[in-house]
Amino acid sequence: MGVDRHPFRYYRTEYAVERFIEGSGLPYSILRATQFHELIAQVLGAAAAVPGGDAAAGRLSLSAG
């Protein structure tokens, strides 16, 4: 997902936390799991709330799992 280069504040914060953990001297593992389907569903749901956005959202049907 490129959290080290992503413009969204959420991902920049996640990356900063990873750097903090790495510098702590404690043993660690970092797992970056991308929940793509849920993200797209949220984006399309938000688009449907905008006038004219429901047309674009209605063309796709997403299901996770």
C-alpha cells in the first residue's frame, strides 16, 4: 500500500508508529494487511451520499469474503 509514501494522514501516522516501534529496541513484527474491499465499499457509500454520486456507486457490487 506504500504507507511510507501515502498522502492520507491515517497512513502517515501508521508509518510513524512503525518507525517508533522499530526504534524502541524491543522485538517486533509489523504486518500490513490491506482491507481493500471494505475501503472501496466505504468510498462508494460516501459517493452515494453526494448528489450525482449514486450513479457511479450503483454500477459496482462489492462483497467481502
